[in-house]
Amino acid sequence: MSGFVYSLPRSVNLHVLCLGLTALALSASACPGDVYLDRRPACLCTGLTPREFVDQAGKQNQLISGICHKIKSVNNADLCVELVEEYVRKNLPSHSLLDYALAVEKVTTAKKDTLILNVDVCIAVCFVDLLHDSGAFTPEEADEYIRIDTLNGPFVLGRRIGFLGHHLDQERLRAPLYRHPADDIFINMADVSQPRVLGKMH
């Protein structure tokens, strides 16, 4: 949004307004209240194994939010994900949702090595583990923080910081706004009466 047209505040604010779909995916991945059973993410309560979870998503033609990366893969791991995992393992007494997500990743990467857990959703599931497993919050408090969309606070803050850097670099380098060739963009004009439903990392 830069390109010597927008001021820094306006550029950053416009960028934040474009975060809606990613933020929605994060909320879904963090298991909002409507998919909670016994105050735990539904997938941990219904007895679905990671294999069953992936197979069920496949049978229902659902995508699993947060699984897949355009560049990173099993053999080219995302250092950000590794750092988040390392921190959680060292500092939380338990991390049941992260363990489940990583088990799902083992199933999906057996199909294709780029079907890895991305960093945004890794943070999302770890945030839920922090709320439920750190001992710092009651179950009621944990559910309330998820319900009011607290998760997207760190996400939006981090993206704002990153975009500040992009804007300043673009101005410093006198670089124009990158625009991808339109003929290389695929837009799915599916029948809206039968929308494709994103799978949720429960």
C-alpha cells in the first residue's frame, strides 16, 4: 500500500483491514466456543485420532486450516514454528493441542512434504494451550478470552510491526508496490449456494 502515495499510518491501517480472512482462520484453528466439549477442544474430546481427523476432513472435502506452506516443507523447516514449539515445550507443563496438531502434521506430511503446520496456526494452538494448561487461568477465564477474540491481538500486533518494516524498506529503496501478474491468479467462482467449508484444527 506504499509506493510513495500513502502515509505510514494510512498504509499500515489499510493493511490491517486486509487481515480479516487470516484472522478468521486463526480463530477457527484456536477452537472457538462453539466447538468446545467439556472445556477442551472438540477433537480432544470426541476420541478422533489424528489419522481419523485427517481422513474425516478428506471425506468431507474440507481443508484443514493452518496446514500447508508454499515454500517451507519437512526438509526446509520453518524456523519460526520450531522456535514456538521449543518455547512451549520448555515453559508449559502440558501442551495437548500442540501435540495433537503436530500429530496431524505427521499424517498430512506423509501425503506431501509441504503440508506442514504454519506459524500463525502454530501460535494459535499454543495460545489455547497457554490458556488451558498453564494453570494461570480458570477454565471459565480461558473460554472467555477465546470467545472475545483475544488471540487476534498478538496476531494483529505482530503483522503491524512487520508491515511497518515493509513500508519503510519500500520507501527507502524507492521500490514500487509489487503487483503479481493477473493472469497467474486463479479465482474460484464456485456456486455460492454450496460454499466450500474450511476444516478446523480442533
